[in-house]
Amino acid sequence: MRQLTTVLTIAGSDCSGGAGLQADIRTIGQLGGHAASVVTALTVQNSMGVLHSESVSATLVRQQLRAVLNDLQPLAIKTGMLPTREVVEVVAQELTAYRQSHPDVCIVLDPVMVSTSGMPLMDADAIGTFVKRLYPLATLITPNLPEAKVLAGYGLGPGKDQHAWLLKGGHAEGDKKCDRLYMDGHVLTFSHEAVYTQGMHGTGCRLSSAIATLLAQGQSLTDAVRGGIEYLQSDLRASVGMSYGLGRMRVQFISHATSEYSQVRGIEQALLGGCRWIQLRMKEATAEQIVATGREVSELCHRFGAVFIVDDHVELVDAIGADGVHLGRHDMSPVEARKLLGDDSIIGGTANTIDDVRLLAAAGVDYIGCGPYRYTTTKANLSPILGAEGYLRITRQMRQEGISVPMVAIGGIEPDDVKLLLDSGVQGVAVSGTVLRAEQPKEQMKVIINKVKQHNEDHTY
């Protein structure tokens, strides 16, 4: 019987499956290893971010470690989220003892300190213990740029000692990313195109787990790092079509030009405010004007890692470089659009009634923009106003009929409407005028996004 190489991950649990232990286990298995795991924390998170976390007791972490190390004897160990000083101390003690009897074990440290959404994942006093007790055991440490900056405050940095560092460049601006491996007095550079998908959640976990697995299988550190980066790039590209719900796409900004803001500048304000779903709407423009503006917007969205769709113009999606299209009730049918654009493109449709919703769901749209909520000056030829009661009726009927396509409310929505609308059963909101009419559009967008995040934390959709 073929024996699989055991790789141990010591990390926090992610209930959404995108990061932490769940991502580690998937990665190790995909690369042909057997994943053993020690849980250090339970986190409440999804594709929008980490909402809450609680540490597992140091005693339970020690018991898990001994159960695995004494029996499965992993050839590589990867650490992720180590939330408290006590947990770091226990991990350091047990790995120090294990290395004495297994001197060839490879230890990859991924210093998980803060989530992408900004929640601290390691207590401040745990960092010093990590530096003093765990760092000396490292075969490789894999910080991103913000984590490296924190470690620099403790006197650590790439090339300052005998430990190998992989300094990840994913947080750097630009469409070219550069990871640098510092080892044995040399620097190896791994450059690659940025890949923006809804599967960005947990990339650091996947990379460090992949490297640990390849090390366990006998690859050199250089080859393991190169292979880990190649694995992650491939995994990100393959994740474009994976289902993450609406995730960060719970707030859509629909563009328009004002006396103060051009199409592109208005979109930039929304992106700076944290919006990651842009619809370019240019109703009176020529195809040439839409393509020219759309290409600027595409580059801007790419830089921010935002999803970009164009209103109506299926034939311009490829020329613009958009991720998909939003179709009005009198535009091309979603079925025809899917034939032209393929399965990887996002296709949304406009609805005003439950009959519209049924037709769009049967046509296979990815989301439904339903409205208007109230009168709006940014759209001509409005359908009948729905109000909160209209959304309640439609979403209730959708549940009864088993229609699960995400619905986004649209039309005259203000920040104070967000909670009421999400309570009605829609999954997201589309905004336009309320952002660009504000004195500080960027801050207005932040307010809207924070209201959606708060609702996400407090409710089950």
C-alpha cells in the first residue's frame, strides 16, 4: 500500500473553507500529502472577512500536538494562526522537542497577524514570544509585506541571519507581483502576473502549505518555493468560477458622470472607498466612447482587484476587458449572452416582478438586480417602485419556489436604507447617486460597505 507523506498544519479553523486549516488540508491533499491538523483558534469568517475569533486553550493545543507528533511523525510542519502567547509557547516547546528526535523535519512559519479585513489574529504579546521561541526553529518564514514590517520592529528581516525568508509581494501595487526568497546570502526573485479572482481569500495559507508539502516530499527549498508559487497561481486561475456567494460583491457601484466627476474619476472614488464591484453605465455614449472609457476602468478595477461589468453591451465585453455584463429587461437574453461570453463571464439581469425573477433564474444569470427601491434620477424609464414591501414579497416567493440566485436591490438607495433592504432578504445593494452627491464620495462608500458588513455579522441571509 502506498504511504502518503504526512504534513502537519497548526492553524485556525475557517468556517467558510477558504483559508486556515481548511485551505491547508485541501492544498496538502492536492499535492499528494496526508494532512494532519492542530486547531489553534475558531474563527467566524466568510469571503467578506473575519468577523470573530476565539483561541483554543494552550492545553488542548498541546494535547493535539502530542497526539499527532507521537504517532504520525510528519516530515514537514506548517504554522499559521497562533493567537496567544500561551499557544505560541506550547507550539514552540513541542516543536523543539520533536526536532531533537527528528532533526530533518522542515518547519514553515506563516506569521498570520492580521486578517485581510483588518481583524487582529495574534495578540501583541504573542509576537515577541513568536520571535524569541518559534522563529529560531524555522526552515522558512513566509511573511507578506505588512507582516515583515511588524517583524522588522523586533530586529528581524530577510538576510539578517541564517534563516530563509520568502517575502511575499502580493500586497504591493501593480499588475506584476514579485516574491523574493532570501537564503544562504542570495536572493532569488519569482515574478508573475497578478491574478485577481474571488478566490483571493487564504492565498498565504495555500502557499505556505504547498511549500511545506513539497519540502516533505524531498524537494530542495528553492524548488519547493518555486513549485508552491506555481501551484498557487494555477489554483487562483482555476478558482475564477468557484462559488463564494456574493462575497465582497454585496455593494455594486453603478457609474455615471456628474459636473464634478467623470465616469472614471467617479469609479475611482468608489474603489477608494472599498467597493469591489463596478458597473459601467454609459447610456448615451457611442461604442467607441464606451470602449475607450471601459479600458481605463478595466485597468483601474484590475489594480484594485475589483469585479468589472458593463451595462447592456455584450458585444463590447471582450474589447473592454470586462468580467461580464448587466442586461436590462429589453436587452439581449441572458441565454444568448452566455453563448457569446462563455461560462466564466458574469451575467446579471434586471427584474421588477417575480415573473422577471423566474425568467432570469431559468436563463442562468449569476445575479439579479431588482428594483427600483424608490424614485431615482440616475435612470430613465423607471419600472414601478417596489419599496421594502415589494422586496419582501419577491424574496418570500423565491424561497417558496427554491430560487437561490443572489438578488441585489437597486434604485435610489441611501445608506440608511441598507439594513431595511438586507432584512427584506436581498443579498446586496447597488448604489450610484448617493455616492457622488456626497461631499466626500469615498467616505460615503465606506459607510455603505460598513453597514453591509455589520449586517453580515449580525444576521443569517
